[in-house]
Amino acid sequence: MLVALAVVLVPAFVIAPRPLATITSDGGFDGQRNLIGSFSESFVDYWSSGDRNFSPDLENVVDYWLHYHVVKAVIAAILLVVFIALGVLLWKAFLRAGGLKAGSRAALASAGAVVTVLALCSLAAVMANIQGATAPLSSLLPMLPIHASHGELADTLDQVRQRLADYPNTGDRTPPALEVMVGDFSRYHAVIAVAATTVAVVLAGMSVASWKRFARTGASDRRTRRVFRSFGLLSALLSLAVIVVAVANTATTADPAPALLAFFKGGW
């Protein structure tokens, strides 16, 4: 049942978000190119409007993108649960596989390793899509053709770069749209900082539990000791990597303007 769920959910993660987001939001977009074009045009209009509130066209794009990420986050969360449950079953079967042939034990271990990697990928997808759903405007920014060399979009991007270079010391010249963008960009990184901190704590706890189980297991049970030693080491290393992500995003949350400027200059 778990394998069948995974087989269905993996392609659903890729295929389902666009049609479901179209149904649940005010409208959809016919392909990636149409989405990019609509966002670019509405972004220019929003910047020139002098208003904090999104224009109707930009609101439509942002709302669609929010729903898109919510769908992906839900599917990724279900996949995470499926892979965790499947991984637990596989590793338990491996630990009880003393009477099986070496080939069968190797197959169980390989399957367990693959499912563990897939669970980690699902976790990363959950985090990324929660981030995108919480700050959909910032999540959309990478779709802007920031290297546009002419036209209204190029002029708008130049103005954004100029204002960001002086931010927050722009006085009365600060466009309301810029304040919204900086605030949304700060929230975009705050979400991942909180999520990464939470994941780091969980991974550290898993590492401690694995090392304790390793220490309690007799030296004669080499298979069990090897499994829990591997999980203890993997969890510890992953927790350190996630801590680095949390620290970097916390710094950007506190001072988002330089990172946002770097993006608009093509360096992010």
C-alpha cells in the first residue's frame, strides 16, 4: 500500500499542482511562458502604481502561485509520511533478516537507503513549498527576466536596483511597492530559518537516540550497531548542514535588502 501511494504521489507532485491551483484560485495560466509574461507585466504596473496593495493582475498571479505551492506542500507532506513509514518497515525488516541470504539483506539495505534519501528529499520539498506559500511574491521573483535590456521591464528593474541600493535611507522616495517587496523577502527567509531550526533540533534528537541505541546494543549484534551508528552519524551531519542554512537565512531575515539587491543584479 505504501509503495502504491508513493508511485501515485510522486508524479502527482509534478502534474497536479497547476490544474488544482487553477481550480482553487481565480484563474490559471497556460504554461510557464504565459505565467512569466503575466507576472512581468503586472510587476511593472504594480511598481508604477505607487500603491502598497497589489494590482488586480498581480493579485491574480500571486494568488495562483500561493495555491500552487500549497498543493505541492500537501503532496510533499503526504509523501514524507509515506516514505518515513516505508523506511521504518524496511530497516526493521533488515534488522530481523538474520536468516536471509546475503543478497536479500543487501536488497533490504539498499531499499532502506533509497527510501531514506527520498524522505529527505520530501522534507526539503515540504520546507521549500511552505516557504513559497508563505511569501509567494518573493517565490515568483526568480521568474522575472532580470537581464531584460530594453522596454518597461528593464526601466522598472533599474529603478528597483537604484532604490534598493539606498534602502532604507531613501526617505520620501521609497516606493510603497519596495517596502512590500523587502518585507515579503524578509518573511520568505524567516520561514526557512524557522523550519530549518526545527528540523535541526529533530535531527539532533534523532542522532542522540541513535547513538544511545548503538551504545546499548551488544557487540555481537553487528548489524544493529552498524545501522544505528550510520543513522547517528547521518543525523548529526545533516543537523549541522541545516543549522548553517538556518543561520544564513536568519541573517538575511534581519537585513533582507542587500540579498534582494544581489538577486536583482543577477547574483542570487
